[in-house]
Amino acid sequence: MSLFTVFAIVITLTAIFSYLNEIYIKLPGTIGIMLASLISSIIFLVLGSIGFGHTRWATDLIVAADFNHLFMNGMLSFLLFAAASRVDVGKLKEFAWTIAYLATVGIVISSLFIGFSMYWIVSQFGVDLPILYAILFGAIISPIDAVVVIKILKRVDAGNTMETIITGEALFNDAAAVVLFVLLLGLASGTTSMTTMAIGEFFLREALGGLALGLVLGYVVHFMIVQIIYKGSDNHIVIILLTLGLVSGGYTLAGLLDVSGPLTSVVSGLFLAKSRHDAIGTKHEHSHYVRDFWEVVDEVLNAVLFVLIGLEVLILDFKQTYFLGCSLVIPIIIIARYVSVEFPLVLLRFFRPIPKIKGLIMTWSGIRGGVSIALALSLPDDSPRDILLVLTYIVVVFSILVQGLTLGPAVKWYKKRVGLE
């Protein structure tokens, strides 16, 4: 199956599922699209199991699409940049320390909590899962999906504080999760040294390197954009091409330099968002063109992403024990999320009144998505890949469908409780 054939089929399916959701299903965009994709995949499996039709072409499509490679080495950089470039950086600064905690210490706490809990649970069933791989699963499943969460919070007007904190966390914790995953996988497989010096050097190179590269590239592209505007040019296509080059070239360069590509994308996007607001102005014609372009990119890529998530069910090997395991793991993941978000809120309450119920809403906003599935798919064959991949998939689907569909009503209920409506 050629690359263009894969592209054509995926785009066509995305268009069809988007239409079905818009006209009939009427759920929030990406959630409805994923549900349509998931139901279609299940129908294919059922028909194939009873001898009606062949599902080989569908599984060939998923294998050829290579979700992990496509997402981690392409889509993720564009999605993170698109989200970051539309963020109000001024609001992020107000909660910088809280966001930094949630995206770093918070994700480590969540990973450890999930890892040790899962290790104990599977040991009760006689399953031999190495502790490092249990913690690795915690790192895989801890990052929240910026796409779904941000869209829901904006639609229900969750309030500046909650929306800003969760948006900032969602942007940065994807980068932190990838770094933590690479480290833990290296430790589990024996390719990374266990010394404190080696671990510290790894984190510094990935984090500080990604941060520095994002700032430098963001400044260079910003300078070029300002030059175009000050010369009186009205060619907004060049500016859009510069941002495309920034995302794709920056992510590729980050890989060559062994620094965090996701962090590079986020930082460069935030830098351009801030500089565009200060130097160009949000009402400038070029600003509108760039914003509208990246909004379209964001919507299209997200639709494709959730179609692929739904289709992944075609190639997974589900077992009854996996569903039993998920029934135990999902509550642990939710508890871990609560523990990781409540600590910074306790500290914030010394400086401003924050209702205790806000911790529950932030916990329920911890919706998992494409990053978790892509990380699970990148596990090597000599690891407990099958069980971790299926568990990840079930958790992600549960999170998107259950938490994603109930987060909006939960936020509205919260606003009534604290008198915001």
C-alpha cells in the first residue's frame, strides 16, 4: 500500500466520520469522530469473524500508517505548536510555578504512584511484570491530552484560573512524558546508566536543550516575520511558510541534537504567540492569517488523529484478563491524577482562595490521548508490550469517551457550586 493510498484513505475516512458526527452523532468534534471510527472498526471485526468481508485491507492500512512514527515524528510537533501559538502567555506567567510543577514533578509522582500500584496488582494475579516496566506504564499513561481538554474548557468557560493551569500543564506534560518515557525505557532495557549523574545529564540535555532551541528558533523566525511586516509586504503566505519551517525543521533539528522535540515545539509556539501579540498586534492582518491557518491545521490533524485511534482496535490482541486489569488500573490512574494535582493547589490556597472541589475537576480533566498510545506502540518486542499496549488503549478510550463527555457537565456543576453562574 503506497503512502498516497494510505493518506487518501485516512483523509476520506476522516471526512466521512466528521460528516456523520456533525449530522447524526452530534458529539464534541474529536470525541464523536473517534467514536464513529471505533464503532466502524468493531463492525469490521464482527463481520470478519462471521465470514462476511475481509478486514485485511483495514489492518494493512493501520500497519502502513505506522501510528507511532506518524504521530511522534510528525503530528505531535504540529499539534503542540498549533496549541501553543494560540495561548495567552501573559496568563501562563501568573501560574508558571504551578504549571511547571504539574508538568514535571506532578507527572513523576503520577508515574510512580501508578507504577507501584500496578506492580502490586498484577503480582496478586501471578503476572511477572518488572517494576521498571510498571513505572514505565505510569509514564505512558500520565500525560493528559491537550486537544480534548482545551476545547471542552473553552466551550464551557471553565474560568481563567482552571483553564490557564490545565492548558499550560497539557502543553508541557507531553514533552515531559516523552523525556521520562525515553529515560525509563533505557533503564528497563539496560541501555541507560542508572547513575544519578547520567540521569541528571539526560534530563538537563533534553529539557534545557529543548527549551533553548525553542527560544532561539522562535526568536529567529520572529525576527524574519517582523522584517517582512516592516518592509510593507502583504505576502502572508511567506509568514505561514516560515512557521511551517519552524515546526518541521525545529523538531527535526531537536532530534539530531538529542534534545526534546516536543518541548522545542511548545516553546517556539509560545514565543511566537507572545512576540506576535507584542510586536505585531493581534489585530494585524498577518496575525489573523497565521492564526486561522494554524487553527485549520489543528482541527484537521486532530480529526485524523482520533480516526487513527479508533482504527487501532483492528490490530490489538484483546484478552479477557486485560479488561479485568483495566477495571482495577483505571481507578488507580484517577487517584494518581488527584494526588498529583492537589498538592500545588494546597500551596496556592495560601495566596488565594481556591475551592477544594477544584481539585476534583482538575482530576477529571486528566483525559488521555494520542501521546499515550504512540508511546505504548514504541515499546520494543522484548518488553511486556502486548499487555501494556492494550491496557493503554482501553484507558485512553475510556478517558476520551467517559471523562471527555462528562467533563463539560462537571465544570458547569462546579461553576454553580462556587457561584460563578
